Amino acid sequence: MSVTVSHITKLYGAQKALDDVSFDIKSGEVVGFLGPNGAGKSTMMKILTCYLPQTSGTASVCGYDVSEQPLEVRKNVGYLAENNPLYLDMYVKEYLSFIAGLHHIADAKKRIAEMIEITGLTLEQKKKIGALSKGYRQRVGLAQALLHNPRVLILDEPTSGLDPNQLGEIRNLIVQIGKEKTVILSTHIMQEVDAVCDRVIIINAGKIAADKPTSELKSGKGEYSLITIEFDKEPDIEKLKKIPGITEISKTGPATIQIHATLERDVRGDIFNYAVSNTLTVLTLHKEEKKLEDVFKQLTVPK
């Protein structure tokens, strides 16, 4: 396992930020680490990067214990913090040279050149960091996190505040990185998780609320799909109800209906067959997909 978390609890005085949290992340996984503000996400990431000690429990990264072997953990982790702290008066190459020195990277010039190319900083490398747009500053942050070639990359809100173009560029970069490294991505942008993450861990009030593959989280058993259909004339609802998998039908217009159907069976083919055999024309058919945002709200709504 790249990351192992076992019964981690973190107390800030009487406040319990993390409450008996456990999970494992395999090598090469891209995992979305989600939760509302104050849920404990940043606390967990700070523990995994050895910035903060846990109150109880154990955690390891690439086999190294975060409490007993923090230097080995740091060698294997690249971390981009939410506020992306950078030295704004330094030039891009100067800053990366400074970071390379901290990591004692051999052949630092070659490695810096590779990171500048990978993160798309070629045209900006001779500028001061303070003169860069936020999107390019995020690239500099990613470059420093990747410079020492870590096996695990931890990203805390890497696309916060970016415009749509910048967001897409950073997202594509994360996808490329995820092909070679284990990535833990914390974000409030659900589309981003949908686009890049294989698996989602949702934390709420310091506890794990869900830990599943992204596709499975959005289509859990026992839930329903909603299909809206408009015919050219009024259908026979009683006949449609006989189609296996349809659980409920309601009229929303003269020839428009909404169908609730189990996720285990796709009933759309049967609906078309019904229309053909009953001389009806399907004018529109829309199946609503369950959104990750809906799942997130369901699991984290205050009770």
C-alpha cells in the first residue's frame, strides 16, 4: 500500500477533528478526498505529510511511519498546500533550484528543466513568481511538489480560484501525473473529482462517510434512475408499468411521463419497443444521471 491510515484520531483540546479514521490507498490510485469545510480533510493531509502529529492511531506512507520515520515519509511525498506558499520575489528557476537544494537532488539542472516542461512553465521560467497569474503559480507549486520525484502526491485544493481555462489545464496535468503516481486530491469541485479520480473518500465531522470507486458511489444498489419521456400521443401507463424494472410512473404533461426504474436494469430499450408496438413515437427521452454532488450532499448534510 502507498498510504495506510489506521484508527487515526486528532484532538484540538476538546474538539475532535478526526475520529477513528482508517483507509488504505494502493499504489497508482487517484483518490478524491472530500468533505465539507471543517470535516478534517486538511488535518489528515497534514498528518500524512508530517506537518502535524496525530493524537492516536498510526499512519504510514510507502511503508514509512509518519511518527517514527518522518524524513523518509517526506522523501516519498510531494505536497501542494491549499494556500500554495511561494517566495514571490524569487524567479521560477531560482525557486526550483532552492527546492532542489533542500532535497539534495542530483543533477538538479536536468530535473528542473524536466519539471518546467512537464508543468508547462517554459515561457514563464525567467519571470518572478509574483508576476505570474494564479494558474501559473499553481504550476510552480506542482513543480516543487514533483521535483524530488515522490511516489505519493497530496494536493489540497489545487484548482481553487482558477478560471475555467486554467482549471482545465491543471486538471489535465493531474491526470497525466496520476498515470505514474499515487495522488490524493482534496477539492470542493465535484466535476474535477468525476474527471480525474478512480475512487472517492468522503469525510464528515471527522469520520469516514463513504469510501468507494467513483462510479459505484454514483450508482449504488437500491437506488433509482429517473427517465423523462415525451411521446407524440398519450401512452398507456398501465402497459408501461408491466415492464420489469419500472417501479413508478407519473404524468407531467398530456403525453409526457416520468419513470422511476431500478438501476440494475436499463429499461429504455423496452420503452422503445413498447412505443413501436403501440404505434407511438418517442419525441424525447432523457435519463438523469446521479451526480457526485448529490451524493456528497446526502452524506454530509447536518443532522
